[in-house]
Amino acid sequence: MKNTPQMKMAYESMKPGIITLDGFLGSDSRSLMDIIVADEAEIARRGLTSAELAQNMRRIRDEGRKGEGLFEFVQPHFDVLVESVRGVLSCPFPGCGAIKKVNTTVVNKQTGKTISFSDLAIHLIEEHSFFQGRGSSFRLDPCELIEILEIKEDPH
Amino acid sequence: MDFQFGHLITSVLIVSGIATVLSILIVIADATIGNYGDKKITINNEKEIIVDGGQTLLSALKSEQIFIPSACGGRGSCGLCKLKIESGAGEVLPTELPFLEPSEITDNVRLCCQVKVKADLEVTVPEELFKIRQFEARCVSLVDLTADIKGLRLELSENDKIEFKAGQFIQLEVPVYDLTPEAVYRAYSIASKPDDDGFIDLEIKYVPGGICTTWVHKFLKVGDTVKFNGPYGDFYLRDTDAEMICMAVGSGMAPIKSILTHMAHRGINRKVKYFYGARKRDDLYNTELMEELEKLIPDFNFIPVLSRPEEEDNWSGKVGRLNNILPEYYETAQGMESYLCGNPDALNSYIAALKNLGLRDDEIFYDPFA
Ligand SMILES: Cc1cc2nc3c(=O)[nH]c(=O)nc-3n(C[C@H](O)[C@H](O)[C@H](O)COP(=O)(O)OP(=O)(O)OC[C@H]3O[C@@H](n4cnc5c(N)ncnc54)[C@H](O)[C@@H]3O)c2cc1C
Ligand code: FES
Ligand SMILES: [Zn+2]
């Protein structure tokens, strides 16, 4: 992905208070492209892709939805809470659509570790390979995601 | 509705790649072309307004106090700001395509946040949108209704009055404050009744990391000036005699409260049950008001339902989810009307349960974007 005008517009929308309260960049001083490239490289080292991570997040969220706002057990050993708020949020990348305000919290009961992500985060990972800047309270460290959600390389 | 939304998002995503590239080219072109001078917008073949060219149609209309629904602040991502533009808008832009059905394109429907006023325009604005206005108010009360829901009472400027239907919502302006460099808007249902001249009540639940709710819960003070526009929405009390089933969770209480207090005030004595879902007893609120309304509306029952009561709650009322409780009260709901408010996941399960009881789609009312 090149550092295009699209990236520049996205970068501006990612500042605090434009789309979300704290923005998407945290204290990261790297360019948007550098953030994306570094995370993609890490995922590739694990034999995975951003799309595969997003698919796993989506699957767990969909299973967790059955709890209708309460924790739901999801195989193999996750407790999943899906909470939604009325309304939509824009993706900071221009030309994308509106994303519902849904938050998913996953507790891996075997390791005791917890991770939370919003539907916007799933979209950002799936469509833009963007896990957000370091220091952003909504950053999802790819390694942590892979570990807590136990995402395995597809043997095929 | 959820399916439609899912379908919408899927189509949005498919076209977004191409749309993005083209929209950037448009942005660059616009920035370099610059000033368009004054332009004339003819509205409904009747009214003519002169505006500065170059701005979006959404902004141009707003500057003339004509408010078009928007949930994304003009970012081209909600698809709500559709208007018919008979002439002058040029080709449909790639950023609009994901939101427009082929029949709408044929009908000259456009996203007015994407269309720039570069030539004289002829537009059709639905009559009901002329009722939408910008209001200035003072926050006269701010109370904790639960640990995470605040009740706000806003007093409109002197002699001002908002005309709305019980159940409708407004867009609250979050002003530039310590945490936002530009104003943003969020939708909130009006919790008070239309006859409360000069005042409106809102009930706002705190969302961690949320722009507007952080402002309301942590920055807003009694005495502050607040701006909003409205009213909006097709979710309002219908003028029929049908028996009503109301269902809400969390801050979804607000529009149902508006509907019920309106009924009590106007003496609308329809048979109505209101199922309200909360997690534990502390999350219940407005219960005293509901008891009062049970006395004022002859055939009204308030049924609070807890999904996870705590031991110290000593709860002897209903436990479970609203959709599962319904069959205890109704063998069939045929011919009734239902008014629903809550988060999208809850809504989907309520709708399914009501349809199982025989309600038709056109008898179930809720805010589609909520
Ligand atoms: C018709 C309608 C009526 C409504 N009425 C009411 C009402 O009466 N009462 C009420 O309380 N609410 C109501 N709402 C909801 C309200 O409009 C807001 O959506 C809600 O209050 C949250 O707004 P916010 O600005 O605080 O949160 P926002 O800032 O819009 O969203 C916060 C969420 O964004 C996500 N997020 C934030 N930062 C990031 C990031 N960096 N990366 C990924 N995700 C991120 C998280 O999921 C977070 O929870 C209504 C909505 C509609 C559409
Ligand atoms: S205002 Fe949201 S798409 Fe136009
Ligand atoms: Zn996007």
C-alpha cells in the first residue's frame, strides 16, 4: 500500500476527536504506512494474513452474539460478551461505509487473558490491515490477538 | 432490517476500493479548481436560495436552516442524506454508488453530503424535513438515573418550542471541547412528552471511549448552552386503537417513556404492556414514574425483566430475556402494534419473537439505524 492521498486523508481522520474520542494512532510517531507494514510483516511471519485474523474475530463475535448481551461460552474455551450501542461510526479511510457500534470482549478461560475489539476494528484489520498505532487504547497487537484467540495457520 | 444493513455494508465494502481512488481524484480536482461564486438552489420548484458555490449541498442547505438527516456528519458513510436532485448535480460520484439502488440513480437520488454546489441546482426536499430546525438550549438539570445513565433536561431559548411526535429523536451537537477539535453530532431519543413546552429530556448512557457520552458524563455542567437539531425519525406513536406491546433495554427506555407519558397526558387509553430489560436491579430506572403511569393509563402494565439479578437484589419479578418472556403474556399478538427500542442485537431477537406471535412487519416499529 502506497503513502497515497487516501492515506493522508485517513491519517487526518484518525486524529483524536474526529471520528473517535482518542483517535486511532495513540502515541505512535510512525507513518500510517509504516504501522501497517510492520504489523503485516509480523502476521506474515506467523503464516497468517490480516483477513484470516479478521475472519476469526468475526466468527467468535457471531458465536458470542447468541448471548444477547450476556457472556456466552464459545468453543473451545472462550467466554464472549458482545455489546452493541445504537448508531454507526465511519471508517477513517475515505470511501468505506458505516460500521455499527459493536464491542466484543473475549476471555480465554485457559490462559485467563482477555481482549476486546469493536466491529470497526474488525473492519480496519480486514480491509486495511490496520491494527492502530502504539499507545492507542483500541490498538490490537497482532501477536496478542493470535495468541488469545488461538488463531492457527490454515494447513491448506 | 439487519439483513438490509448487512447487505448495505457488504456492497459498500466491495465498491469502496474503486470509490476511494476516484474520490481522492475528485478531492484533488476540487481543491485545485476553487471558487464557484454564488449559486441558486431551487427547492420543490417553489423556494429559491442563493448560496456560496463549492460547498456540499448538505452544508449549503444547513446554512439555510434546512437539515437533512445524517448519521456520519457528512463523511459519506451513512447513506442517510439522500435527496432527489433534478438538475445541476453532475454525474453520480463513486462515493455515492455503494448507497444508491439502480432505481434511485434513475430517479436522480443523490447523497447530498457528496454533491458539491458547482452549478445551479433543482432539488426536492420532503415536506417533513422543513420541520427540522436547529435549537439552542440550556442544560437545567443533569442527574444520575443509574450508574451509567444520565438524565438531562434542556430548556429551549425563550419562547422557543420544538414540535415532535412522541418517540422521535434529535441530533445533539458535541461542541468543540477539550477532547474534540471539531463539532460532532450524535442521535438521542427525546425522553419527554411533546406537550412539555420549552423543554426536552434526554437519557444518555455512558459508552467507554465515546466522544459524545464522555462529554455529557464528564464535561457538561448545569447552566451550559447546548445545541441540537431535529426532530427526526419514523419511530413514533401511531394514531390507532391497536393494543400495544412496548419493549426496550438500557437507554432504549427514552422514546418509550415519551410515548407513555404522552398517552397519559392526552388521555390515550390504549391497552399497553411495557417490557423493560435490564441486567440487575440497579440498572432499573424510572420505575416510580412507571407506577404512576399505571394509575393514569387504565390498561397499562410495566413489566421489568432482569437478565442477571444479583443475590442482594432479592428480585421476585421476571428473570430472563424479553423475547422469551413474551409468550407468557400472549398466545397471539395478531392485530397489535409493537414499539421497540434497544441495541441492534436485542431488537433482532424481539422482532423474531413478535413475528412468532403473528405480528406483521408493518405492525412493528423501531428506529432502523439504531
Ligand atoms: C436514532 C438513535 C437514537 C438514539 N438514542 C439514544 C438515547 O436515547 N440514549 C443513548 O444513550 N443513546 C442513544 N443513541 C446512541 C447514540 O447516538 C450514540 O451512538 C451513543 O451515545 C455513543 O456515542 P458516543 O459518541 O459516546 O460514542 P462513539 O464515539 O460514537 O463510539 C464509541 C465506540 O466506538 C468504538 N471505538 C472508539 N474508538 C475506537 C477505535 N480507536 N477503534 C475502534 N473502535 C473504536 C468503540 O466501540 C466505542 O465503544 C441513539 C442512536 C440512534 C441512532
Ligand atoms: S451524511 Fe452520511 S452519507 Fe451523507
Ligand atoms: Zn474502511
